[in-house]
Amino acid sequence: MKQKNINKSRRKLLTRTLRYATVGLISAGTAGAVIKRRRLRREGKCLNRGICKNCAVFEDCGLPRALSVRQATKGCNHG
């Protein structure tokens, strides 16, 4: 009986440890992505690898490629 309780508590400990480690890794990855995005915007670098069409910040972007795409599509109405 005592052996079963020890195994059960070890299993709980392992499960909790893995759960919290996973949450920590996901949180660290998210924080890293947010920090990288802010740094790229501050440095004036493209956030979307130069693909302006589906970029979330295309309308407010001041990078040369975005300005060029806006100028080129200004007269076009694809809607």
C-alpha cells in the first residue's frame, strides 16, 4: 500500500513539473516573439519578410517596400 502511494505522488510530481515547464517554455517563446517584433519595428525592419499584401501593419508601414506597394496599387481597385 505504501509503495502505491509513493508511486502515485512521484507521478503527480512528474506531471506537475512537466506541466509547469511546458507553460514556462510557451511563455518564454511568446515573450521572445513580442520582444523581437518590437525590436524589428524600432529598427525599421520588415516584420513580415517583405510580403506586404497580407501584413497586419501594412497600412501604417513606412518602409520603402510598403510605400512602393501602396503607390503601385493606389490606382488599382481589386475589390
